[in-house]
Amino acid sequence: MIKFIKSRLNHTLLILGSFRGNARACIMTEPIWGIPYNLYIAYASLYMRALGLSARQIGTVAAVGLACEMIFALTGGVITDRLGRKRTALIFDLIGWSIPTLIWAFAGGYEYFLIAAVVNSIFRIVSISWTCLLVEDTLPRRRIHAYSWVFVASTLAGFFAPLAGLLVERAGLVPAVRGLYLFAFVAMTGMFILRNQLVRETDIGRQKMSQAKAARLREVVAEYRALFGLLKRGPSVVSAFVVVMLGQIQLYYNRYFLSILLKEGLKFPLGLVSLTPALASVAKMIVFIFVMPTLSRLKPSKAIMYGFAISAAGVAIVAASPEGGILIALLGVILEATGYAIITPFAESMLANAMVDEYRAKTVSLFATITNAISSPFGYLGGVLTAVSPRYPFWLVFGTLVVRFLLVGGTRFQKEKRSESRSA
């Protein structure tokens, strides 16, 4: 058993050591952003509640944020191509994260959170430029490892989440969370500057910058129109897109409504709410070190289906947990995180490999726009459902997991059927 653990750890560190350039810089700096994020996110919605926001208002904040993300996603590809991946990431991270953390830190009510949601949605531009920095100079076969390591880097940050619980218990919810937001401002701003020093503009990025200077609006619109053809090229592209899109609903519901369910629906002690990100992080690390090397030998669609099944079981357990059933709910959190850890690297790398490098920025932009256009109403719906019962949003998440399982399974069946007919 000890030999097995050592071999897995050595294999994991060998993969990390093999990364160079932008991929390594993005991976190594991720925890500097992830630690402060994980410290405040467990209490973000409870902080809103403490400042007087209703469940519907929290849902509105989420919906406004998603709707604005759609707008910035649409323009993000053009901005990334014009300014370059490196410059875009620095400018819009400073706007999209540093400024909102200050607004959250000094928030006094509903209007503050609405303004912060609008400004924070600018980060969607960076999600495009950062993706390009991560993958454009990385070989397609290694992108699954790059996404896995980014996932691990952000997961490691989750181990620090219980510190937020200790701070909340000692200082009180509102003062503690205000302090965490101020810490996030300092740490995140420092990280953005450091990462900018470590990364270089990609070859594709330099090429697109020179082309963008001479490009006319009509040509840009024509490129976007041509990109819609990607969704018609095959079920695998559509499947990967829908999987990622519905996954965003799961991500946002965990962000905005899970702590409300734990505290108000299941009666968790306030200090224990921050334990859930840490347990989720442990589950994700175990998956990455001990499970992913085996799953990487499977076809991505099969591995993703395993992830959906496990995550759906976890969400159902959390939603159905009895009041005061802390251990049962924590088991559900662990299972949901385990499934999510399996799904995310495979789904993201499938979508990344389906794109053409030359048009990556605009393709990511287009997909993000469609994703946010479809998912933004779910933010408000989550608030409406939470007002009725904090459990209801997670039964909706369970439904999306079932849909994704059936979609990927159906796509896989169609591929196998086509390959059989060709061989016949």
C-alpha cells in the first residue's frame, strides 16, 4: 500500500515538473488566488443574509452577474485578440476581482452586491485570455493534465477554508467576512501582478494581435458567424458544450445557495459551514492522485458518466438530508465533490480539443456567451426556490446531472453505432 501511494505521488509530481512556460505559471500561481477565494466563499451568501438580503435578492444578484458575464463573454474574444492574452489577463483581473473584493468588504446592503456582481462579471473576459495562456502552447494530449493540475491547485486552496470558520466564531460573521474580503484584495492583486511577470504572450496571441489591428468590424462578425458552425460539426462538440454549460449551474448553486441550505435548512453550526470546502478538497485530491491515473486510460465519455453518477448521488444525499443530519450531509458533499473532480478535467479538455487554436479566443467567447445566456435565469430561479425551501435548488442540480448523464451516454451510443456500421 505504501509503495502504491509513493508511486502515485511520484507520478503526480513528475507530471507537474514536466510543465514549462505559461502552463506552469498559471498552475503555480492559482493557489494565491484560490486561498482567499475559498476563505470567503463559504460564508458569502450568509454574509449577504446578515446584511439584510432575502433569498430572492441573492438570486437576483446571481442572475445579474450571469447576465453581465454573457455580455463580457461576447466581447472577450475580440478584446483578447486585440490586447493579447497576457495584457488582457492583467487588466481585467484587476478590474474584475480586485475592485469587487473592496466593494464586498465595505458592503452595506443589496445595491452594493448588485454593483459588485456587475463589476465581478468582467472576470469572464479573463477566463478567455487565461484559457488561451494555459493551452495554446500546450500539446493537445497534455491538456487534460494541465486542466487537472489547475483543478488540484485550486483544490489545495480549499484546505484553508476551515480557518474562515474559526475566524467567524471568534470575530462574528460580518466583521470576519469583511476582513476576509480585504485579505482577498491584497492576495489576489499580488497574484495578478506576479503571474503577469511569469507568463509570455503566446505565438497564436501575437499572430492574432497583428491581425486584429487590421481587422474590420464586418470581418469580426463574419468570424463569429462561422464559429456557430462548430456546434453543427458533431454531437461530441455539442455534448461537451452542454456538459460544461449545465456544470456552471451546479457551480453557481454551490456558490450562492449551499451555505444557506447547510445553515438554515440543515441547521449546521455556523463554524462548521466552512468545513465543507475542506472535505470537498480532500475528496478531490484523492481522486486526482489515486483515481485519475486509472480513469485517464478510459474514454473521456465513460469517465465523465462515472463522475455524473457519483455527483448525482452526492447532491441527492445533501438535498434529502434530515435536519441536524450533519454526517449524512457531509457524506453527500464528499460524493458530489468526487464526481465533480472526475467530470471537470475531462469535460474542459474535451471542449478545448474541439476548438481550433487560431480561433480559440473567439470560440471560448462564443461558448461562454451562449452558456451565460442560457444559465442566467437559473440564478433568479435558485433564489425563488430557496425562498420556498433551501433544498429545492439542489434537486434541480440533481436533474441537470441526470440530463448530462443521458446526453453523454446517448452521444457515446451514437458514436459506437456509427463505428460499427463503418466496420460492417
